Amino acid sequence: STALTTSTTAQVTIDSWATATYRSAKYFMQMTSGSAYHVIELSLLHDGTTVYLSQYGEVRTGASLGTFDASITTGVLNLLFTPASATVTTVKLIRNNIVI
């Protein structure tokens, strides 16, 4: 599990792993900003150059607290988070990977 706190709307890398080791991952994400809460599950799969991402199971107490994307750079898959606002947002995640 990992935790990250940010207070900007700039996109940040919240997790990364070697594409030569793992083919896929499943994430359970929890975001908190003040008294707003947001959870979502993500599934990621890659072919070495492109990341395929599916989001599901989303539950939130109000507006979305942010969005997720992913990219591969030099053999490393990066999970990216863009906060919806510049207020303090904390993201906690649990990751399960499957080896190639």
C-alpha cells in the first residue's frame, strides 16, 4: 500500500512498476479531501508500449476528487493522478500485480 498527499491540480505519479516484471495490476484507491471521500478500483494491462486502463466500482460523497491515467516510460509503468482541486487531497492505494 502507498499514500500520497498533494495540494495542487498538477498531475503526479502515485505508483510505478517494471513492465518487464508485471503484465497487469489491480488497484483499490481511496481519496480524501476535507470531508469529501472517493473510492474507485482500477485494472491496468500493458503490452510493453501501451497501457490499457479500466475504472469501475466508483463511490463518492460528492464531486470527483480526481482522475487517473497511466503511461510507460523506459520500461516503467506510471500510474498518474490529477487532483480535481488545489485543496489538500490524500490518495491511498492497495496494488495487486500479476507477473508476466
